[in-house]
Amino acid sequence: MKTSPSGAKGREVLRILIVFGLALSLGSAEAQPADRWELPAGPQAQGPWYGSDAPLPAWATAVRILRTDESLLVDASKGAARRGSAAREARLPLFAARGGAGCSSPWYSVGPEAWVCGDNVELSRGTPVPADVKTYPQSPDGLPYRYYFVGPNGTSTFKRLREVGVGEPAQVLDPGFAVGILEERAFDGQRYGLSGNDYWIPMSDLNPARPISFQGAEVPASDHKSVPFGWVVTNSARVYSKPNRAAITSESLPQFMRVDVVPETGSSKPSDFLQLGEKRWVLAKEVRHQSSASPPDEVNVSAHERWIDVELATQTLTAFEGDQPIFATIVSTGKGRPGSANATPKGTFRVWAKLGAANMDNLEDEGANRFWRMESVPYVQYFSKGVGLHGAYWHRGFGNVRSHGCVNLAPLDAQRLFYMTTPRLPAGWTAVLPSEHELGTVVRVR
């Protein structure tokens, strides 16, 4: 099972997977059905609302969410399948109230097939969050938070600022662990940052991450149904006047430069060179360019269904509408041998869960050479158990294998793909699962 930013086993993503209904055993290849899950221990009384519709105050127009990642279910019952999670302080639209098992208050309808238990929310006046508002606003760097690495001395986190220096730390974070910071406040002469996990951390213990600004590109429509460009992935790629290593020129191309690639026209073309234009050739191993392939049977081509194609051999990803590529980029996939724990699995899947951010680590991997933890990993889209697409703010190795199974994307690419795929993340939600009316996007790995 892949549970880290690069797919390794870890406590936080295991927790997320269990919450989202995928009860996996560490090291097991078998999974329980992903459409059921168990609530944490809590009120089990059926209450006065059970079995009947509940009256609503005339002034109530919204439901205010009081906890981070509040559970949303497809029906008004604790045994219902998971639908998603809501953001703290979001005011979701209120449509109805109903009694149901597992909630001593009414269950409130806050969207199509979306119910929340009234025990941990409150009714609110005013206008609900507009439907076109993004919970994670699109940002110029593709990141929903400001990210930092813990410094060489480690750090402690606190649930409340008033506990700093007097209370027991909520967590101890080792050097090199990473966190996402939502806001900063001054307290007792120091500055503290509120992490995506709702903990306060001394900013003096953190060093800012510097994510890559690289991003993929739109693919122009053509009859060839192929991606006409690629990217340089070495520090410098030398240009040759013909496909011969002796024909070297003075020209070189920098890393991550996008280059046009001349389509192959015959079998006699050297396999170790790519042609960029008239008398311009580069070594094929220094450029990533996706090869063409037909859509899988799971895609409704005639309806121009959107889907994603990941090619392991070229470390590329292309988004399609039907059989027409519309966006392409480079990625980092699993560095393990095919079939191993660190390999990105081949096959055709559908996105089964989307999270705006998720914590990932390998803290329970007893055989690990070193432990690490990456909090608030952005724009996660799981498609095969714990393997998914997500942004990576901790490396710049795109175009080369690097992960332990997941498909790492540059942050801007992860942000873009998150809002291109289904299921769509409704306003005020932090996570969403597909439904029979909105299937997850097809992801093929080949």
C-alpha cells in the first residue's frame, strides 16, 4: 500500500484511507470495499428526531461547520457511505433536516447526497458559501498553504497559543519534516504559525520551502492526436546537427525547457535521438516526450470524456478529452521495480477520493532508513488504494522516477488537474468521493 507523498506506508494517510472507507491492512494487497466506513466513538442515542423529519427555524439558511474536515455522508445515518468532508467555518446551504441513527440532533442536508450530523455543527443565518467559490483558491504558485521544513533542532507543536511554554506539546516534529502554515500570530514576543493540522508552531524553528515554478502546457488541437512537444530533464542538453554523436553543435538547452518534437515518420529513425527541427537533434534520454496510445475502453470517447494518461517509460502525464490531448506535463513516479511496493501500479483506474490536502509520512515503517513527514500535501487524487496524483513541494526531480509509488506533480500542475477532474469539489468542502451521478475521472498508467 502506498501511503506517503511518494507512496510509502505511513500513519496519516492510512488514517485518511480508513476514514474514506478503504480499510487496508499494512502490507496487504487486499482491500475492503471503499464505500463504507466507521464513525469514531460518539453519541449513539437516536434522540427525539429519529425516524421523522425535523422542523427548521425560519431564520436558518445555512449550516456552520465547527470542526476541521467534518464528515459528510450520503444519507442521514451513521452507517451511510462517505460523501466527503467540510471545511471548518464553512457555511454550507441548508436544504432539509431529518432524524437518523447515530446523531442525537437532526441530520442536515447540505447538498446532493450530503448529510451532516447536527451534534457538531450549528444552524446559521445569512447567505451560504457561493457555489462557485473554491475551498482552496487557485494560487500563482499552485500551493494552498505556505510550506516550511523543520530546522535542525526539531520543534514542538501546541494546540493553543496559551499552552506554549506551560503545557505539554501536542506533537514533536523532527528535523526535515514539512508543514503547511495557514496564518501567523505574535505571542509572548515570538511568532507562531498555525499549521493545516490546527497546531501552533514556532516560526523560528522553520525554514521556508521553495517549490518549483515549472508547469506543463496546453496541447493544441490537431488531427495527429499526439503531444507535439517535450521537456529537457537534464541540467543541459546538447544539440546535434544530425543523429550522430560526432555532429555536436555549440547549442545547448536548459533543464525544463519545452521543445517541439518532430513526429516520427519511419522505422529507420535512430531510437536514441529525437529531432527538434531542421538540423537540430538531441539525445532521446535527455528529453521527455509522451508516445501516442489509444484511449482505454473505460473512456467514453464519443462524449469527449476527460481522462488522464500516465506513461512510466517517459515520466509524462497527458490529460485528454476523448481522444484529443488537451494538457501535458512531466511527473515523478515510483522508483521500484514493476510489482514491488515502491512501483506505481499499471492499469486503468478511476479517482476514488479527492482531498485538497493530506498528511503523509513513513513513521510506522520499521524498516525505514530515516523517518519523514510531509503535512498538507496539496491536491491529492487517489486512484489505486493509497496511490494517487498529488503536488510535491519538496523536490524538483520531475521527469525522473523518484517516488515510492504515487505520481508526483509540480504544484501548479497538481492544482490544475485537481480542478479538471471529477468528482468536483463543492464549495466549502475539503474532500469528496464520487457518486453514481458523478464518477471519478479515469486514470490509466502504462
